[in-house]
Amino acid sequence: MIGFLQEIFNLFKPHVTLDLRTHNGIAPKARGIPAYKGDLSHCTDCKKCEAICPTHCIEVQSDKISFDYGACLQCSLCSDVCENNSILESGFVDVYSARRDDLKVNYNSSGILESRKDLPEAMDILKDDPIYKLVHKNGFNFREVCAGSNTGVEWEIGASYNNVFDMENIGVRVVASPKHADILLVSGPISENMHHGLNVAWDSMAKPRAIIAMGTEAVSGGLWKHGIFPETPKFWIAGDPPRPDVMIRAFLTFMGRRDFDFKLKWLEFLKQGT
């Protein structure tokens, strides 16, 4: 009887599922990727950030400092050791793109060096792909392969299906067999022992199909040597691991239901100030 009354009560409670379609990808209480706001002349002789980075995603040169955000763990060690407060926590957690090189950013003392005028938006390179036409309309089924992951990605995938995030609501469904999947979701650096199994899973999938690299280890190897994908991923989602809300916004972007270009949004964010 108590359970029945509780269910009646639940009918009148406000829903708790988040609508992440218009979220700006900023999590003020999270570390996020490091933002460079310094004077390069103070950095060329220091290089403490480069030395302490666990994944070697920072490179300090005489004329620029480079960050590979696809390899960044968002651990904030670089900002902790920066004596000039040139590197700051940003709270910016949406680090994903259809183009791997877009997750690499070069700075000088004036800001980001690259011009995007000569490059199309990252998602434009996907729009003629058969897999895009499939997922844009119908969503997709995925089979996840833990290719040497620390299992952080797997925990976050599980959380993304609770009633707060409800990833199935956007048409993204997990399946037990790669034979039923449109997307092979790969986590981990692709260890030697998982290389064969990953290829077997890929070969069993019907076309059109695609690989999505999920998590910093899959994108760059993280702390480990990176293995070989059966095919170059169509989409790269960084984070160690990516949060459930990041996963959902990334999938919405991959399906063409959300307008997002990492480097453009990051530049816009930096101009607004961290």
C-alpha cells in the first residue's frame, strides 16, 4: 500500500531529467581544461607545466605554448604549479570534435594563434558520410568495447542512463552485440591484448558503421602508448572520463542536433574571460 501511494505521489512531482540541448558546456565547479592567459616571455624559461603534465599534453616553445586537449586529463596540475597564474582552471568540459586536430590549440601572449577562416566547421566533414545520414534521423545503437580502459568511461555510461540524464531519450541505445550496432564506442588506449578483440567486433558490424573514441585514453592514449584503431574514428570525445552530460551533448552534436564547434566555442569562451 505504501508503495502504491508513493507511485501516486511521484506522478505529481516535477521531472528531474535534464535538457542538455542548449547547455553551454561550462561547469563552474569543475576544473575543466586549462586556459592560457599569460605572457609567453615568463613561460619559456619556466616550463614547470610542461614537466608536470602526466600525459605530456603541454609543449612550451619560444614563440608559442601548445595544449593537446585531447590528451588532457583536466587534473589542473599545470595550473597548480604556474607561479605567474598564466594557466587557469576554466570549467569548460565540452571537449569533442569530428576532427582530432581541433582538440590541439596553440597560444601566444595575445591568445589563440590559429585562424579558422580557411577551415570548415568540424561537423561539415561528416555530413556527406552515410553514417551521419543514418544517425541524424534515427539516433543510433552502440556497442562499447573496453580496450584497456581504467573503467571510468564505463561507469559514466551507466550513469548516463539514469533518470537525471536519460540518454536513451535522445535515441542513443546500448546493445549487447556489435552485430546490432551502428557505432563502435571505444574506451581505453587499445592495449595489445584487446587489439584483436576490437577488430573482431568491428568486422562483425554491418555498414554504415563508425567508431567513436570515448575518453582521453581512447583519444590520445592518456598515460599509455596508444594502439591502432580498426578505422579512424569519426568522432573524438575527450575527458578522463567524460561526464554523462558531456557524452549526451557530444552525441547530440555527432547526430547533427546541436550546433557546436570546439575550437570556435573555446575561442569565444576565452574572449569572454575565464
